[in-house]
Amino acid sequence: MNQGIQEANLVVVRRLCEEWPKLTRGDFHELLAPDCLYINVPWPGRPRIGPDQAYDALSRYRSGWRVELHIVHLVAEGDVVLAERLECFQKPGDTTVHDLYVMGAFEMKDGKIAKWRDYFDSRHVDPFID
């Protein structure tokens, strides 16, 4: 695979993983393919199709949460990018920070995310989200 394409894929995934709480609907359209499949694997019955559904699923955390994102590892092999990250959620006025380690698998097509699967332990999420 062309090294330049692989580097471009890393840039796209890095932007999503470091900035999703700040990204606009238009930004999601720039980063995700129109038919992108987004799945939070612990909840397989709730797949999202396309940038709008992915944006809608994540944008609800903008209000009511302060979210900090940290990439732990980011690697690419061809059209696949793997991103381990730490997502830290905190309610305004609350000192409790909820840390969530997430492993994301991204399949790229034509410079956009075509498939996105996030793996995490839902027991770390259930007490504070959903």
C-alpha cells in the first residue's frame, strides 16, 4: 500500500479520536463514508449507518459532559487503522472522572472511514452512561 495513503488514513482516524466531541455534523461527513457502519460492539443491536447517525449517537455527550480524549496507540496496516484510546467523562460540577479505555478498529475506503467498531467493557460505562 502507498505510504502516503496509509499516513492520510492515520490523520483521519486521529482527528476523529482526538476531537469527536468538538466535531460538527459537517466534519463527520468529511471523515466518514456516506454508508459508514459504526458499531459499539458491547451494544451490537444499535449499529449506526452513515455520518449523521454516528454524529447523533455521539453528540449527546457534548452537553452534560466534559470529555477529554487521549490516544494511547495508533497504528495502521493498509486500509485498517487501530486506535487504543482513553476517554475521560466528567459531569460539570462533579469531581468524579469516569475513565473508559476504548479500542477502535477502522476500515478505510477512499480516504474515509467505511467501518468503525469500538470495543470496550460496558461495565465501565453502564454506571454513568445509557
